[in-house]
Amino acid sequence: MAAAKPFPRRASEPTPATRELILDAAERLFAARGIDGIAVRDLARELGITPSSLYNHFPSKQALYDAVIERGLRPIVDVVAAAWGPGGLSPARVGATLDALLPHLARHPHVVRLLQRALIEEAESVQALMEPVIDTLYREGVSVVRKAAARAGWTPAEVPHLAIALFGMIFGYFTNAAALRRLARSADDPLSPRALAVQRRFLEEAIFRLLGPQGRRAGRRRTQRR
């Protein structure tokens, strides 16, 4: 991918409201088409402004993409990094993690698709930007799971699979919510407070079933290995 062409020098810093509107539109379009599939004129048209007005807010398309990634993914990395602490897995800690993650993902429902697209993106510039973020997110996630997995009866080889399964449960809801609503023939908004409360309860229960104290499931696994 060719280096991003610099935009004209900014006349002034964007107001917070304008910046958020630009980032919201960019997040959605980058998630749908990737950085190479979006032109500055597409973003400007989506926002109902001229390209020169957009140029005043971000010095390049790459800078805009960087800002979208930072706003969308950095809070997720921070939450996952703080998910484990003294005392191990506890209802309070799991609840606090979900209470931080779900509202953020509801506010930025395209972030998960953006992350998935970035994982298969071949452009070197995108890989260079995303690799540290994705590596940190994966490393922190696996660290959290590994600390609880042994007590729950899982083997070390199963830890990466558990991490991916948890990632899918938490983040996949936001990728597939619209499709699930169609399949279920439901008029409910999957991002409504009511739907998110149901999803939170489900995730809390699922996490404890997967990573809670060793129980009958672990006993059955030991029997099967004999």
C-alpha cells in the first residue's frame, strides 16, 4: 500500500463532538471495507462535509485509521489486562470486566468487525499498526485464562482454545447480533439495555462454567484420560 498522502495543514483542532462524528463514520466504513477500500471523499460524503473540511481534522487517512483503532481497541486491551488480580476469578471481578467491556462494545459495535478485518489484512502498514495491539490483547487474554484453567481442570494445551472460545462468546455477539435478530425473527434491538443485560448474565454464567472451580466436568475428563 502506498504511503498515505498528507492532508493540508490543519487550521484548528476539531471540536470533541466533530471528532467523535468523524471517528464513528470512519469506524463503520473501515470495518466494512478496510482502509484500502475507503477514500477520503467517501468519508466526507458520509458526513455531509467537504473533503477539505475533513482534511482540517486529521493529517492523513492513516492518522484517522490510527485514531479509530486507538479509540476502539485500546480500552479493550486495558480492561483485559486488568481482568485478573489477587484472589483470582471472582464474581465481582468477572462482573466488573463485563460491565466495562459490554457498554464499550455497544457504543462501538463495528470495532469487532474492524478487529477481525485487521487480523486478515495483508497491507504492511495495517499489520505494523495492529500487531502490537492484537499481540497485547491475545497475550493478556491468554494470561487471564491460563491462571484459571488449571483449577477448572483444563490442560495447558487447551488454554489457547479456551481463550479463542471466550473471545468468540464476548465479541461475536456484536458481530452477529443483526443476523441473530433476523434468524430469531425478533424485533428487539440486540444493543438495547434489556438485550445487553441478558447477554451479560449469559456471559457471566458461561465464564464460570468454563473457568470456575473444578467440578464434575473435570472429574469426567480425568476418567476419560485413564
